[in-house]
Amino acid sequence: MTLHEAIQTVLNENNRPMRAKEIASAINSNGYYLRGDREPLKVNQIYARVKNYPSLFQNVNGHIVLVHDYSWKNILTSYDYLTHVLRGIFIQADVQFIIAVLFYYKRLVDINHRSGRNYPLAFDKHLLNSLDGLIDGGRSLINGLHSLEDYRIAPEGVFEECSRLLSKLDKSKIQEIWSVVSQIDTKHLSDDEFGNIYEYLITIVSLDGNKSSLNHTPYSLRELMVELLDVKNGASLYDPVAGIGGLLIEASLKAYDGFYAYGSEINRRIAQLGNMNLAMHGLNVRIEAEDCFGQINNQKEFDYIIADLPANGITNSLEYFELYSQYNLPAPKSGKSFGAMVLFALSKLKGTGKAVLTVSDGFLVKKGIEQRIRELLIENDVIETVISLPYGTLRPYTDSKSSILILNKNKAGQLRNRIHFITANISDQTTKSVILDNDEIIRLYLEKETFDKNGQLVDLEDLRPDANLLAESYDTQFLLANSMLKEGKAKFLTDLVDVKAGVSPEKAAVSADGDIPLIKVERLSKDILDNNLNIQNIDGINDSIRYGRNIVSEECILVARIGDNLKATIFKPTNETPRILPHNNVYVLIPNNRIELSIEYLYYQLHSTFIQDQIEKRKLGAVMPYISIAGLKETVIPYMTLDAQNEFVQSQKANLISEERKRVEDRIKALGYKEETKQAEADVIKTLTHQLRPTFSGLNGITQRIERIVRREDIGRLKEYDKIELDVDPEIEQQITVPDNYTLNQLIDKLSKETQHLNDILTNVDKVMSFKLLPEDLTEANILDFLQDYKNQKAVEQNAKYSIEVKGDPVTVLIHKPSFKELLDQLLINAERHAFSNQSKTNKIIFTVRYSSRRNVVSIEYSNNGNAYDLTQKDFITAFEKGNKSKGSGIGGNYISRVVEAHKGKLIIEEKNKKGFSLTIELPTPNSKIHE
């Protein structure tokens, strides 16, 4: 049996939703499916197969359910219907709340027969069948729901608030909603089963990408955090930012009897949702609607603390300042950081307590108060483990990078004065979620003495001077470099050279006859053999006073700030070229006169794999990678005596050159197939274009000759069919379609236009396949102004068929204006053909410019509000692929992709749009200031 059939079998046999780990275990133990290598089935294979068969399975809050399961379909259909009824009347948060309360109420009705219950919940039955219930506009139903507040069977104010919201509806809506609720059936579901479904329903608003104040901890992450915490029997657990209680639920389900759990949540409504969620799981755990910082002055401490920390802290509160004063730290003016929450968790732990917290990577590397907090944690030796989480772990709320910080006041012996750094990997992912490889992470966490590339034990004395706690900073390469530093066999680059940044002179200051050459990245060496700077035919400046502090007149090495390669190049002043001006994207390494250093030795070291690997790991930026000055200075360089350096240069030159050539050959080999395929594709298309163009030109000529004959003989009004041929028997006229009956003039016109259209396609294809850009083709442009000018121009051309809005940040980028204008034209053509089939004043196109200083990119977000156009990323960028409803050639999207690629940019297509079409173009801003 296939794997998906095995999953179906297990779910049908157990007749309940199951976790992926349970399913994998059942399949392995029963032998339902055997891998080709005879190895046991892994959890990630279950997730992958579930994702690939959405018609069979659905992942509901970490539990796999069969889509055709009646109970699941009944609940989901009811949810969808209620959402449809309420949307447009209430804001998203109120829709979320109302549905949560209604499902909560119906579950109470379904389990009211259990021992200790018997509440008067069925007040609606006689009302719906009575005259009063029909004529009072639903008032009796609302009052009945409100009356449940007196029985304290829900968090305080839940039924009251829901009743208030529903009272805004008219009678028909209220009765319609109540009819749907009464049909929901949950009787056969256990608390655990319904609890998981309930939590899924109250978070689905956020999962769909709609704006919501409710950001719950993704299931894969919460499962990992609870396993890391490993709560013991009889212990106490606290979640200071409990949200809807996901972590408390997971911990409660894994804990032994006698376990005490408690949570705080500052948002009252979210606390209400959390308490309902806990109750629906059958748990006797409470979340207080309170600010956790209010607990600073009480004596309550906990064995365990677990928290998925929000970035927003608390400001302007006495407790906030008292917390920092407890640790002799100055309270920052802004409470929007993780520092206060980490200190709070530390303060509420018992003497042997343990905390598992999520923090942003920024907290682990920032200077200032964050660094002082890290130093305090290190001095007290309470950091047990730092686990680096992959990008996207917190989807769908953010793709930003985060880590797990584990504090332990009772660390195991082998961890005293040490920190365990772990790099987590992904088991599976989608655009909306990431599933972590939890089994592997837990293995690394437990096997603390085992050496692994993703897990390192680092002594506190070996931590970086700035108390950097990023796991990526302490890999195997760090251990090797650190060992060399300790033994005196290496030095930091900053100890060997002075590192200077370049400058971007004003355009007017640069000319072909400038005395001081301006050295840009493209002028640096591309080959290890070409080690000296080539200054022939290069623009320069004459203003030595204005740019004096950036001018270099010493022997030095120039390296690229941006791009994939350092491109190390030696500059030696000569009488002809005594000085140079490095561009903003070039760093200058000037040897320190106090250190014996051969510049040639440093040059070849910069080409070594050991150095290049360090540089690669320190690069920032997604679209255009760059190395910061701080990152460059931290690079560890093997160091030896001057004689040994010279011997190294002589003995290693050949080896390094050989190594570089092999690396290039391997890369060419790896890319060869792709490049050869692209070239072959281009060659075939060019050949076809060359051969077909004369044919279509000939067809145009023949069409024109036929048209002249028709005009001369005056036969253009003749039609293909006469009236008799088009007469249809009345008995069958409903079953057949009458054919079009064009005149000869119409057919000739149609032929002429179609031939010209095909000829235009060939022209476009030839243009697309031949499109290339050189660095000198790019010019600086304020992209917001460029788009605004384009909008003004189009306002005249498109004659108010739709409106164009341009908004965002004014940012300067390097673009090729003609091709970028054609890119925008193509977007508008696509909108006119596909989105705006009906002319309307509401038709609108929006361009939004956003600048990300962290990633050093500009995002141009394009969207239209027309007809939904379902097209995948692959289909959009692939030549001749197009949407089902497209009448185009399928070349426009490929052209847009090629233009963006030529600008070193990135194109992101928003798939499965419910309305209109949207995409994002990311462009690098290499000349913008990068704050380090």
C-alpha cells in the first residue's frame, strides 16, 4: 500500500484525529508501508504526504484529520457559514470572538449530560417554536444567551459581550445563526479531539493571513518548547504571556498528576479566548487577565516558566523600573524589547527553576542594555541552551529570525560554566507554516557530550567579547578559530589591519579626467591570479579636500563590501597613481605598522577556504549579500612570523590557485546544465523567430493582396452562410449553437490582426530572450518619483479606464529606466487583459514602495483589485506558461522576471489571490547607508 493509503488506514482504524508521530509509529509497528531503504518511517514523511494530498488530509493544530470525516466537515462547514454571515457586519476580531463563544456554548450543550452538569442550556428550543420567539426580533434568544453569565460556566463577561454584539443584528440574521449553531454536533468527540478543533477554529483567522491581534504559538514550536521544558510531577508552571493558552495546554497534556499551571494575559479578550480554549480541552487551568509585571512584588515563584515572548514590553509602569533596579540595571526609555521579559522570567524562577523562552535574534546580539542583560545572565551562569530557529518558524505571523533561550538555575554538571548552542533544522514547510525537526533537536539537546555540526558546547570564557549569543556564531569553525587564537596561531583581522570604508561621491564630482581614480566593486579582481589593481580607463575625482579622509595613498588590499565574493585586490601606490578613492561598496585593509605582516600573505589568506567560509557566514542581506565592517573585523586570520609568512606565500600560491580553479570548475559544472539549458532554449527560440518572421511577413502581404481584390470586386459584404443554411429545426435549436457568420471584410480584418499579433509575439520573444544589462546601463533614480512620473504619463494614455496610486518611501536605487518602464507597461497590459474585464470607476492599481534597512532592499509591491487571477510563481516566470483564462503569449511574465533578475532583484508572486493579482519586486540598494 502507498504511504497516503497507510495514513488513511491508521486514521480509519483509530477513528480520531492523530498526531503525525502517532501515525508514523502505527504504520511502522503494523508494517503498512516499507521504505525503499527499509528504514523506519519518519514524522517528516507523514507531514510531507499530508501536505501533498489536501483532498484527503488536513493538519488541524498538529493533528491529522481525514477531510471526508463527517464530524470534521460538519464543524468546518458551520464555521465557514457563520463567518460568511458575520463578516462585513463586524470587524475581524469580533467575528473571531462571536464564533468562539457560539462553538463554546454548543459544546457545553453537547456535554451537559455529564456528571456534575445539567445547566439550563437548551433555552432556545421552545423559543424557536413559540410565537414570542418569532416576533421579538430574536431578543429572547439574545437574553437567553446573556442569562448563562449567572452560572459561571464560562470566563467572566463572555456571554454578556457576545450577546451585546449579536443584539446589533436583525431578527433574520440571529435566527439564521442560531439555526446553524443548533446543527453543530460534537457529542462523539473527546475533550482532546474537540479541543484541538476548537483551537484551530479560533486561530484560523490568523492562519488565513488576515489581520488579527491573536498570534498563537505555531504547533511545531510549542511541542518543542514543552519537550525541552520537561515538566516534572507535582511542579508549578507559569506562562506570563499566555495568549490563548497553547503552551499551557501542551504542557498540561504531557505532565503528570498534581501538576499546577497558571497564566497571565494582558489583553482581556484574548484571556477570555484562552480560558475557553483550556476548558474545551477539559483542563482545569486558568489564565488571569492581568499584566504579568504586576507580579514583580509578590513572593510567588515557579518551578518552570514557558513563554513565547512578544516584542512589546511594558512602559511607564512602576513595576517596570523596579524590575531593572533589582538587577542594578538602568531601565531603557522604551519597553519594546525582550530584555524586560527575560529579566521578569528570571526573577520568578525558584532556586532550581527552569525557563524556556522565545526571543528575537536581535536580543542575542544587540549592544546597550541587551548586552548588559546577557552579561548578567552569563555571570550568573543561568543560560543552559540557545537554540537557533530557522527563518519562518513563526509563520504565518512573521518570517523574522528568532531563537529559544533556556534559563536553568540548576544546570547539570557538564553544563556548569558552559552554554549549549544548537542550530535547529526544518522537517517540512509551506508558505504559512514551518514544521521543525523536533526529534533531531531533542536528540542534540539530550546528548550534551556528543560532538555535532549543529550542536556545540562552549565554555563561558570562550564566548565572544560582546556576549554574542547567536548559535550561528559558535559553529565548528568558531571552535577551530578560537583554538588557534588561544594558541597564538591566529589573530583577528582588526589586529592586523585598519579597516576603512569608502564613499559615494556626488555624480557631478566624478569625471573621465579626474586625477584620483574612483575604485568601484567592478574594478576589483575577479581572479586570484590577477592580484593588482587595474586603473586604466577609469573615472575619478579632483576634489581632494572634500574627500580627503577617504582617499588612500598607502599600500593596501581592497575588498568588496557587496556580492558573493570578496574580490581581494592589492593596491600599490606609484608615481602615475599615488592615491585612489574607494567607492562606498569597497573596504580598504591597511596593514598595521606595529605588526609584522606581508600584504601578499594576507592577500592569499583572503582567498583561502578557511577565510571565505567565515566571511560567508557573516554576510547579511537577502537579495544583495554584504559584509559589515564589524563582521569583517571579527574574521580570524592564521598568523605566523614574517619568514614563515613568506614561506607560506611561496609554498601555497600554487595550491591556492589550483584550489580556486577547482572551485570555479565545480561551480561551472554545477551550473552548467542550467546554463546550457537556458542557452539551448534561447538558441531554439531565436532560430524559430528567424525562420517564422519571413513567413508571417509573407502572410501579411498575401492578406493585403486579397483585400485589394475584394475591394475591387466589391464583394466584402458576402457571408460564409446564407439564410437558408442557418435555418434550424425548432425542435433542436436549444441543443445546438448557431455558427458565427462573418462577412468577407470581417474575415480579412480578423486574419490581418491575428497575423500581426503573432508577428508581435515573435518580436517580443526575440526581445525577451536577448535581454541583458551591464552595470554601466544602470542609473540612479528615486523609485518613488519614477513611479509617480510613470503614473502621470499613463493617466493621459489610459483615459481613466482605471486609477493608479503610488505611495511609500522615497528611496534611490540603480535601475535601467527603459526596461523598467517596459516592465511596468507589461503589468498594466496584464491588468487590462485579465483583471479589468469590466470597465468600472473602482478599478485600481497600487504601487507601494517600502525600504528595509535591515535587509538593505527596496520592495515595490504591485496589486490590482480586479478579477482574481490564479497563477503560480513558476507559471508566471516560465516562458510560454500562462493562466487558464489568459489569451496572451505567456511571455510577458518571463520578461518581467528577466528584467528583475538583470537588476539583481527578486520577484515574488502572491499565489491564490481571492481577488485581483499582486506581486512584489525586491531591488538591492547597494549605495544606501548600512548602519552597523
